[in-house]
Amino acid sequence: MNKKFLKPLLISIVLSFISVTTLAINLNEIDGKALEVMMADGKAIRIVDVREPDEFAAGHIKGAINIPFEPAKSRVLKELQPQERIVFVCHGGPMGHELGTLLAKMNYPEVYNLIGGMKKWRGEIVK
């Protein structure tokens, strides 16, 4: 490889990495206890359950809305507002993390992912 291009390429890679990690910094990972505290603090909260509709219907966190993961990438930016406090919930955590990161990259200031998703949730479940 031509050394003339190596340094700019390396700089570009490092800056890309820094940009990606900086953009995702507003995604907060919270556990069930922290979510229960948030739900009780009186501030509005939007809990978005990204599991399939049948899983959501079988039991979900009180007040949650269902936006299944597959269409969620196209829906969340249309249906969720930057001024909202948003918590993503999935079955185990990674899908909520992915969607939360998407919103954090779009400068949504209060975006959270429930660590462990519904598998770890010990609070109230409604049907």
C-alpha cells in the first residue's frame, strides 16, 4: 500500500471510531430497579416493547407500547419525539440496545435500554 495514503486512512478509521462511540454515549443501560424508580418519579416515560405482538400480548410492562423490532427502525423516528424519555425493552436486551443506539445517534437526549429485557424484569406485568 502506498504510504502516502496510509496515514490519512488510519486517521479516518480512528475518527470514525471516535464519532460512533461519541454518538452512542447518550444511550443509558438500566436495570429493572432503575426503571421502576423512573416509572414512579412522576415524569413522563415512553416504554417501547420491541418484541413480537404475541409476546407483548402474553405479558408486558405496564404502560408499554408495542413497536415490533422488524418495522421499528422505520417507525421509531416517526413515532418517538426527541423530548421524550424513552426506554426500550426486548426479550433479552440486544434489540433494545440497537434501537436505543439509533435514537442516541440522532441526538435523542434521554434514551434507555432495559438490561436483560423481559427475561430480567421482576416488576409488574400486565396482559
